[in-house]
Amino acid sequence: MTLLGTGSAIEASADHRKPRASDPIVFPAQTISSMTSTICAPPLQRNWPLWWKLSLAGALLFVLILAVAIGWLFYAGIGIWGISWPVVWGFAIINYVWWIAIASGGTFISALFYLAEVEWRGALNRIAETITIFAAACAAIYPILHLGRPWLFYWLFPYPNVMGVWPQFRSPLLWDFAAILTYVISSILFWHFGLVPDLATMRDKADAPRTRRFYGALALGFRGSENAWRYYSIGYGLLAAVMAPLVISVHSIVGLDFAGAATLGWHSTQFPPFFVFGALLSGFAMVMLVAVPVRRLLGLEDFITGRHFDILGKLLLTSSLCLSYAYLMEAFTTFYGPDAAAKRLFIDKVAGELAPIYWTTILFNVLAPQAMWRRSVRLNETLVVLISLLVIVGMWCERYVIVVMSLRRTHLPSAWGDYTPTVWDWMTLFGTIGLFIAGLLVAIRLLPTVSMFEMREVILRHARRHR
Amino acid sequence: MGSVFRPAANFWASLTLLMMALAVAAFSLSVWLWPHSDDARRVNWAPAQPVPFSHQHHVSGLGIDCRYCHASVEVSSNAGMPPTYACMSCHSQIWTNAALLEPVRNSLKDDRPLVWRRVTDVPDYVYFDHSIHIAKGVGCSSCHGDVASMALTYKAKSLTMQFCLDCHRDPGPRLRPKDKIYDTSWTRDATTPAPELLLAAYGVPQRNLTDCSICHR
């Protein structure tokens, strides 16, 4: 029985709700039609249980807090934040890098692993892409707010203006604008394009005329003809091929935002790959953090199995090892190099006033994921959620170290300063977390949480193999 | 199960998409083009003034020099607006009872300056200095237009940043001989010295004229 009580093949699967090492990618009891009705049932259910309503109400409260924080920011200016000279980048940049990194998991799983033709992605790509959309939306808010005069954000865009000047094309900050814009737009396109056949299924499954019209309009007239499928798979492959390199370029450019400045601790050639590693770690962590409870709440145990837990755990561990290498290289190049100021900054990081934040980063991003070496940990729902949560927090601490530490201890000791976030900083941070959760809740309410048309292929292939 | 939509829906869906694309294009185009327009920049705009002062009459007709009223233009960032006493140096003798000049007489009587409305304005973050432009051979009309022919003073140039930069990037052709600076009908002709000669004569530094801090502090 699921919490929604949809009553289908799920009921028979009570014995394998706990992920096991021997789990297949999809349980053989599931046929194409049982899978379709299981996945279509939650969005078509009229009344959703209390947990959903309460979570949405809680998330919307934080969205309201976000609206207040942004409204006051627009009225009063960025002086309400903790930033000042010399720490001119604060929460806005930390949160921006954090969110855009969280967004990476979806693109990586659904685009790169699509091109690699891995079978297990079919059950996870919808959840992962939905995470991408809302995390990227949260990320995109911050650079605009950080501008100081947000209503002039379009000045970042190279257009023939009356000022007679162009944006500085040599600045990574301009590339960043282009990269984020491209990333957000193509993520939304990829998400919707991947949804079209499933929306058509929903249209055909729905009873109420209004529901049918809603899904019908979103399905853009997809009828599943042979011709439509042929063009569809070409289009999907093309979009995946566009998206896969984008996830690398976006995070490289975020790294260059820092590396392009001649600031201590930032001016390093390893920053682009370092940021890609960090992005993947937090992306995979967020996919786990969301997939584990959603699997239980919507009764998706037959599709997101022990096999998926195992793979995601290994991916988390791999990206954590890559990131650990980057941390190690950061220490190595600092002491291998000649810059006394850089050495002093590094020692301040690991033994100074804010050292606890640095060591929290190491503990959560490097040490905690090492537990994933054990299969029993990878298959333990509680531990998986806990480690993912630690990684998400750890990644935020990492950005705090990068942004604040370097700026508060510049080359000139006379220009040293400090940074204390204000209540408005915290309100904006928690507000975007509320926005993200609200987005996810609405998405699982309205849309099929697993890609049905891809699951059909997986089920067919498995059925053939087991015959 | 019947179709959700009738065949006409295809037409409306395409039309909606087309209209959305057109709306985006029209919005972008207007955001791009509108700031370039004379309306957006209020070119030819002549605000109502406390007294309908005519530069045409005073400058072209009577031959009064710009500096008689805008006295600090050569030495200060601000060109200076004339005190009521400057008006009264003549108008205590002529047109003493003219109804049009009532606000001027009241200003003197109450010891309160006339409140003229600014025609030529730049944003507060632009640190424009009249004296350096006059000293380096930029005439009044380069920014203010042919004021001597204006019955009512109007804004003659767009004064966008583009307008400023056009000259700062290539000042030579806009410079004029010293004796033509206050001649608002002057234009470059065959007798004007070559731009390079004027640049050299005035010692205009071309290296840093487009630095941000030249105009923005």
C-alpha cells in the first residue's frame, strides 16, 4: 500500500520496499500497463494526503519570506546584506554557486548517461531534471539580486545601447550570464521535451475534461505515431548532446568567475574542474536526498530499486574522491608555489578563526561519503539520506570558505575585514530553499515522477531477457 | 475516447505561439529602440519657464555674449545662471512695466531667485565640467545646439552616453578655434584648421578621454 493508496501492482511489492543488493533495475512483476497506472495514479488523484498539503504550506511560507526579503532589498538596496568592503561577495554568490551546483545532478544523469545509454537512468531522470529546473531557478535569482540595481540586469546583455559601450567580453562574469541563461533555457526545454510523451499518456488516462485539456495542451498534440516517435528520438538525442557539454561549461565558468580575479585563493587554474567536481557531488547528493523519500511516498519501489541506490552511492563516492583530489591539490599548489600571502591565507583557513567551517567542509564532503564504500551503507535509506544531507551542507560551507575567506584576508593586511551575514541574508537563503521544495512538491503533484516512455523500453528489454 | 481538442485548436495553438514570439520580439525591439528615440531623450523639449526668455532676441538680436549671463562657464564646472540683478541691469531701464517681466520684478522685490527649469541635464553620477570643455575648444553649441536662434530654449541634443563618447573617442573634428567657441551657429568649413592641429594646439590628451573616471568618479 502506498501512502496514496493507489491500489495497483504496488501492493504485491511490499516485500521489496527495502533496497537490496540483489534487486534488478525494474521488478519483473511490473508490466507496461501496471507501470503506467502506478505512475499516472498520483498526479490524477484528486485529493492528496495531509503530508503533501502541510509540506507545501510550509514551503510556501518560506517563499513568502523570500518575497519579503527581495521586496525589501529592491526598496532599500544591498546595504541590508552583510556585504561591505573588503568582503563584497557574500551570501548571494555563495548561494548562487551552491544552487547551480545542485542543479548539475539532473543534467548529468539525464543527458550524459542518456548518451552513454545506461539503463538505470530511466527511473531517475525525471526527478533529477525536476531538481535541475528548480535549483537552477533558485540559482538564477541570486546574481540578479547581487547587481545592486537589479532592474538594470539587461545591461549584462550585449545589445546596441545608448551608452555607446559593450559589456566587457573578457570578463568571466559576462560568460557566466550567457552560460546560466543558456543552461536554464535548455534545461527547461529538455525537461518539457522529455515530458511530452508522458503528458500525452496522462491526457489519455485522465477522465475529467479539464484535466485532459490541461495535459493535452502541455503534450503539444503528441499522438505517438511512428513518425512522431522517429522525430522525437532524434530531437531528444540532439538536446541531450547539447545539454551534456553544458553541464561542464556552466560549472567551469562559475569556477572562472573566481579564477579570473587576481584574488588570493581564487587565482588558480584548477578552479574550473574543481567546480565541476563539487557540482557533481552536490548534484548526486540532491538526487538521492529527493529520490529516497519520493520513492517511498509515491510507491515507486518497483522502479527505483536497490540497484539505483547502489549506483547513486558509487557516483556520490566517485565525485567525492574527485573533489578530495581538488582539495588536496589546493593545499599542494599553495605550498609548492612561492606566494607567502597564499600560504598565510591557507593557514588561516585551516587553523584560523573560521577553521571550523573549513573542517566541516572536509568532514562532510570528504570523510562522510567514504562510508559509501560499504554496500550495506549504500542500501540503507536512512544513512543515504543523512550522508546526502551532510554533503549538501558541506558544499555550502565549501563555498562560504572560498568566497569569504579569500576576501577577508587580502594581500594588504591594512585592508583586512570581516563578514557577518544579516537576517536578510538568511531569509533569502531559506526562502530559496522553500521555493525549491515548493517547486518539487507541485511538480510531483502534477507530473509523472518517472519517465513512463523510457520505463516501457526498460520493462520490454527485461521481459525479453527473462523469457 | 474522443479527441481532447477540435482540429481548430491546432490553428489557435500555432497562433498563440506565433503571437508569443512576436510579443517577445516586439518587446525586445522596443526596449532596444525606444532609448534611441528623440522622444525618450526629450530632444526638442522646451519646458515652460517662469519667464518666456528668448535667447534669439537677446543673443542674435541684441548681441549679448553668452558669458554676460552664464558668467562662470570658463572657470567653473557650473556655467552659472544669472542672478536677477543681471536681468535688472537692463530691465530696470527698459520694459520696466512689461507684464511678461512681472516675475523678474517680484524676484528682485522679494529677494528670491527665479526658479528656471533645467533644459540640459545629465545624471548625477556624471561629473560634467564646463570650464575644461571651453578651455579645450568645445563650443556651447556642441551640446546645447544653436541657442542663439532659439525663441524658447529647447533641448537640442540627445545627451546619451553614446553622445558624450562619440566626441570623447574622436574629439578632433568637433573642436573649433578659440574665437568661435561662443558662436552657436558655427560649423566646420574649409577655413577651419585641421583636427590634428586643433588637438595639438589645445593639448587635448587622447589617451585617457574614455577612462570611466573621466566622467564617473
